[in-house]
Amino acid sequence: MSKFDKVNYGLNNIFFPSDMLPFNHIVKPLKSFLVEIGELSYFTARFFKEVLKKPYEFPEFLKQCFYIGNRSLFLVTVTGLIIGLVFTLQTRPTLAEFGAVSMIPAMVSISIIREIGPIITGLICAGKIGSGIGAEIGSMRVTEQIDAMEVSGTNPFKYLVVTRILATTMMLPILVIYSDFIAILGSYLVENTKGEVSFTLYFNQVFNHLEFTDLIPATLKSFFFGFAIGLVGCFKGYFCQKGTEGVGIAANSAVVYSSMFLFLIDFIAVLITNIFVT
């Protein structure tokens, strides 16, 4: 053991005794988590400050809206169709035992629109969009493109972060509504195959049982889902470190953190909806 190592070992024994080391394994991750929450809060405050300032990067915003919607459309379509097919196939035998097959259109549509459609689509977009944003901005950080933008007089936060967060916030509700429709269409395909239900009859039952209290909360929380996905993806990419290894870490952590935020937002939205609706 070198002299330097001995000094560090002695200081660690003074300030962090050996009997407290298990406690330190709990404190250090908690400390880093709280620090990261503080940095994310500052990042969010900076976004709201920059979004009101000129110039407005409208062409870049439209470009990101197209990329986000176009790159996620096929995956959202397949996911929504499978949700509708599987959900109907799983619930139909149980309802058939009670002679309640006629309630399938109402049950499936309300369940998908209220909860299943937004949260599943949000998780899919967190994996697709969040990781893409984190990797893209992270690669720009490690290759010093963001530093070059700052030197040239361009505001990289305004151009890269604000446009992407606004794009995810605007596009995710559209993707959720599209996914809901595809899922209900998949449910209709099962019912048409099993019970020979016509398209008009099925969707008449769907719209007869839907109310604004089903549509409005689900649509509103979709905006918050999109904001969380864009915010976390940009945050992880903007502060990426450790070269190319950091790009992978940023993309991975963007998916994990944004998924956690989606569940938290969904829980809060359900609580608020239950308070005002009931």
C-alpha cells in the first residue's frame, strides 16, 4: 500500500468508519439521485425560460414533429393492433360465461382509451423516442458539436432541447389517439371473426358508451407523457459524458427515467381524475 493510499485509508476510517460502510452504500445513491433531481428541475426551469424567448426555431420544431411521428408510426400501429387483438381474445371467454359478450365493445374501448392506450403508447415512445433523443444529443455533446454551436453564436439549448421537448409534447397525444383507434379496430376484427358483428354496430356501441370524462383526462395526461419523455431524453443527452460509452448510458437512462416518470404521472392523473369525476 502506497503512502497516498494509507492516508486515504486513514481518512476514510475517521470520517466513514467501517461499521458505517453499509449505511454509506445507501446514502451515496440517494445523494446522487437527489442531486440529479435538482439538476433536472433546473433544466426544466431553463426550458420554460428559453421557450418564451426569440428566435422561435419553428422549422426545426416542424422537422422534429415529422421525425418523431414518422419514426414511431409503424411501431405504434403494430402495438395498438396487438393490444386490441389480445385484450379482446383474453376477455371474451370470461364474458361469454356470464352472457355479457355484448359488453365487449364498451369495456374494451373504455379500458383502452382511459388507461391501456396512453400508458402503453407512452412506454413504447419512451423506448423509441426517448432513447433516440438521448443518443442524438449525447453524440453531439461528445463530438463537441454543441460546443461549436455555442462558439458560433447559436443557442444550442434553444435549437436542440426546446424544439424536441415541444415536438414530443405535441406529437404524443396524436400518437395515443391513433393507437387507441387501431386497438379498437383490432378488437372489432376479433369480434367480427368470432361473432360476426358489423362495423357499424360495433362502433355505435363504442361511441354510445364513451363520455368526455373518458377522453379529456386521457388526452391531457398524454401531453404530460410527451413532455416527460422529451425532457428526460434531452437532459440525459445534453449532459452526456465519458465519450461514446456515455452515449449508450444516456440512451439507456433516458428510457429508464422517462418510464418511471410516466408511471408517476399516470398515478397522479388517476388520483386527480377520481377526485374531480367522483
